[in-house]
Amino acid sequence: MKFVCDDNLGRLARWLRTLGFDTVFDSTITDARVLSIALADQRMIVTRDHRLAEKTLARQVVLLGSTNPLEQLGELIKKVDLALDSARLFSICPLCNKAVEEIKKEEFAAQIPPYVYRTKDRFTRCPACGRIFWRGTHVEQMKQRLTAAGLPIN
């Protein structure tokens, strides 16, 4: 499932990307652009804007009520029957929305902190921004936050 979030849902968009969902977001995006992207790429619109949700061209729109990103995620999960799968975690760059690629750590040793280089074996990299990712303690912390919010991940 692919999404486009309006300009009020930046934190939700980052959560969706982190969870492995292709999510277009730009803090300066207009309603017209949201509609255009949704129609061109067959994306579901996620918004808190009632006027945007009522646009007749928008076929798949999810209107959220909460201002809290984890509550918004919960609303979205319920409304579109979205499954959270740990296998998809960190498969998309949370900044660029591009699929990350597995890399050999030896080729990027200069860009990886020494402790992380010594203690981790699996690394991915965003082909767009060049950012390098690894699974650190933040993964368990994120899973705990999701579970505490009633959104356990498989």
C-alpha cells in the first residue's frame, strides 16, 4: 500500500516510512499536489483536512482525527486494515522515501562509527541521500513504543 500525506502529517509519514510503507510527504505540499500525486501514483491520501478529504477526485482518502502520530497510525491501521510487519522495518529511508539497499560494511568503513562497525554486521544505505542505517537499540525502543500504543508489530 502506498500513501501520500498532507502537509500536517510529517511525523506520521516518517513512522510509515520507518515501518516500510512507501509514503510521499513534503511539508510544503499543496492540496492540489496531494491530489495529483494520489491519482498519478494510485496512492491513498492520508489527511486531517476535512476539505481535502471531501474533494471529489480523491478516491481513496483516510481522514484522521488525532494530532498524535502514534494515535494517527492506530487510526490508519484500523481504517485500512494495515499490517505491521517487522520484516519491512527500515526498508525505506525515513527522509527520502527510497528503498534502502544492503551494503558491505567494509566499503563504507569511513562513514560508520567505529563501535557500530565492530558490533554490527548488517548495514543498508539510501541510494538517494547516502545515509547509512543499522539496527541498534532504537529498533527495540520503537517496537516498545508501538506496543505501548496498542500497535504491536509482528
